[in-house]
Amino acid sequence: MDALATQEQTEDFLAALRAGDERAFLSLVEQYHPTMVRVARGFVGTEAVAEEVVQDAWMGVISGIESFQGRSSLKWWILCILTNCAKTRGQKERRTVPFSSIVADGDDPAVAPSRFLDDSQPRWAGGWAAPPQVWGEERLMSDEMLDLVERAIHRLPDGQREVIVLRDVEGLDSNQVCSLLGLTEANQRVLLHRARSRVRAALESYIATGERGP
């Protein structure tokens, strides 16, 4: 449902969905299906499995629309159903790992320590030795770079991928992501920072060497 729709329009649309109006349901699918596939892809291994997860979620929407009370937005309610389906499928694929294993001691740092100045220069210790590159918006928005970002996201550890898809691809805020994934705010921030740093590192590597990675 369009975010600018009036309350009366929203109620009429929900009434049509509850009455089994096929056109209303097709309108809902057209609006949210691409978003749902992107979110599901953050939890499972392939596009095909993501499509299956979304189909399961749509079945949940159909069977549960009668009980939807409108206390949240319709989009949020659908995303909650989708996330539950995606988590279940991801666990079956044994792709979900504990947060502790993602940020455990000895894990590869999100940014290489060599990028920072060490204690040999106490006044500047911890500052950038090799600062991030500045890229033009036109270059970042090219099809080539967007494809590289998508590849980099799909190579991330599960938790990092789930968070960055919801935050940076779908635009949810931190509270929403914590609610959907069952994370604390601190954990969410760490996962997002690591995910963003690794995607940026992939972009830097490609710009420097021309190598896309797997």
C-alpha cells in the first residue's frame, strides 16, 4: 500500500484483501515482492531459495490477513512474516551462526591494522595511515559497481549480510532491524560496521587491481 494513502484508502485496501480480492493481492505482490526477495536473499544461499522463502511468506500473508489489526504498517507486518520464514529456512541450510562466532577474538578485523598509525608515532597513533579513497557518486552508481557491491554483500558472514541488507539496501532503521533479527543495538552496530567495512574493502580492491573476487 502506498505510504501516502489515506487511512480510508488503507482500510478499503485491507478490506479487499480480507475479502479475497485477487486484484488487491496482485497489487500487493507487485509492490513488495522485489523487496522481499532481496531481504530473503540475505538469509539463504541462492536466489532460487529466496524465491521459495518469499512464496512461503506470501502464503503466511494470505492465511494471516484476517488477524492483521493494523497496529503496525502492512509492510512491517509482511516483513516480520518474511523474516521468520527466512530464518527458519536459513537454519535448515545451517547457514545461521551465533553472533559470538562472528565477532569472536581472533576474527579478521573489518579494516586491516596496517591502515592505521601505530605507537611509533604516539601523537597520531590510531589515525589513518592509508585513509579511505573518495569516489565520485557517478562511478559508485554505475551498473558495474552496483554488481560488485551485490557480490560483496553475498560473500559476507550471515549476520553481517542480514543487517546490511535490511539497513542499507532496504533502508530500515536500527530499531526495526534489532526487532526483526533479535539483536541488541550494540550487536547490530558492530555487524553493520563490519559489513560496511568489508564491502568498502572489496570496492577499494577492485578499483586498485580490477579484480572482482568470486
